[in-house]
Amino acid sequence: MPGGMAESNAVIIGAGAMGGVFGACLAQAGVDATAVDADPGLVEAINDRGVTLIEGESQRTVRLPATTDVASLPDPDVVFLFVKCHHTKAAAESVRPRLRPSTRVVTLQNGWGNADVLASLLGEDRVVVGVTYTSATTVEPAVIRTSGPARTVLGPLAGPDSLADPVASALEAAGFPVERPQRVLDEIWKKLVLNAATLPTAALTGLSAGKLASTGDMRWLVDAAAAEAVEVGRAQGFEVALDERLESIHSVLDSAGSGKGSMLQDVEAGRRTEIDVISGAVLRRAREHGIDTPVTRALYALVSGWETAREHR
């Protein structure tokens, strides 16, 4: 992104909970940010009222231009994707004609595999990958309850670390604590362990994150799913330790309160989930390494069965 923050041009594709938080924070920091979403009702709400972020007992409303048509926008310096995994390919194809050689495309999406889709369509040398521990829940269109900007880890998918510099600068200006590890894919797998342990379990039980591990049986289930994902990650060469992951997961859940995981939000709304890039991603890699993952397989079967019953498959 050339120039100062105010001169930067960012497009946020997917203006739901996470896209709304990032878009609003970037806009408030002086980045020329625009949200893009396929839902005309959501776009109208954002344009009419702005994005309202509720953080604890306080709230703020930020003006954020929004549109359904990415082709109507100037060529962006950076594109953030916050769509569900099954919309990643379509989102990439929609923005591809607007990309300049220097444009960065950023995925902080849940799961494993979004970066590969972006690299195959847009070129790996422009893709910045990472994870964020920012939480966000939609209260109503353009109104989002959030923890506020939280730890965000990112780095280039390929090429020098400097490829991610403008993205990190923009997010830091917007209040996000940014980390730049040498092995960013390790961090993405660590987040996948968290998601594989907590998202399907919450979606199947209806438990909020704060209550997910409140009983011995549920804590055992969460821990068992995490252990399988760790074993698979280590087989792939990722530096991920079970003790560290369990301690981190327990800490996240103990402090999560009434927040709901994204997969539970999908189930409650009757939407297709991201189980294929979460538990499904662990299963695919487990088969490659000959690792048995019965807990992950059961969670995947139950969530995908729920989707089949609702004709999402």
C-alpha cells in the first residue's frame, strides 16, 4: 500500500461479523475502506446506518461505504476476504479483474485451504495468510458484538516477509496487535486445532463458548478432538504441541463468556457450515498419514449429516 494510511485503499469482501469489525476499524483508522457483500439488505443497512460495534458496555458507530458490486470500486491496494470458505473461489474471481501487480490479498478465514484457492486463482506471490483471535457475533445487520481488535498473526504465503508489511501496518493502525512469525503456517494449524475442537462441539450442543468445557464429559470431547488435530499437524511437520494447545483452548473457553462460535451461529441460522475446511481438513490430512481420528470423524459425520438433512449438500 503506497502512501500513508489515509491514502490506502482496502476492499473487505464479506461484510458479516468479522468483515464488519475489520472494515469499521480500518475505516476509523483512516484507511479508505469499502465493504462488499452479496446481500443487498446488509449493504443497505451499512450505508444507511454505518457499522455499530458493541464492545462490553460501550459501543461506537463507524461510517463504512458498502456495495454489492466490486467492479464499481477503484483498484484496491489490499483485499481482505471474510467470506465463508465455500464462497472463497467466487470472491477471488470477482475481484481478480481489479487487482494490480502490487495488490495484496489477505485471508484470515477459518479453516485450512482458503489460501490454496486464492493462490491458484490470483498467484501465490500476492497472498497474505494468517489468523485472528478477534471474536464477533452479529446482533442484527450492521450491528456486531465483538471483543474488539485482538491478536492477529500473519505472513506471506510465499516470498519475502516484506510482502505482508503494508497489511501489518494497516491493521496495527486500526488497533490490531499483529504478530509476524517466521512459520505462519504453524500458527494457522494451531488455530485449526482450536476450531476443530470447539466449533463442531458447540454447533452440535448449542453451548456458548464459555460453557463448552464446563462439564467433564464436554471437556474430554474438546480435548480429544484437539489431540487428534495436533497429532495430524505434527505428522505434517508443523510445530504444534498438545500441552500448549490444550492450555490455550481452556484459557480461551474460560474467558469467552456468552459468545457463540461461528459454526453454532451458522447452525442457528440454518446455513451451511465450514465443517469441510475444519474437521474435514484434519480428516483429509489424517488419511494421508494413516492416522486414525475417530472423534474428528464422528464430529464431521454429525455436522455434515445435519447439513444433508437441510439440503446443504
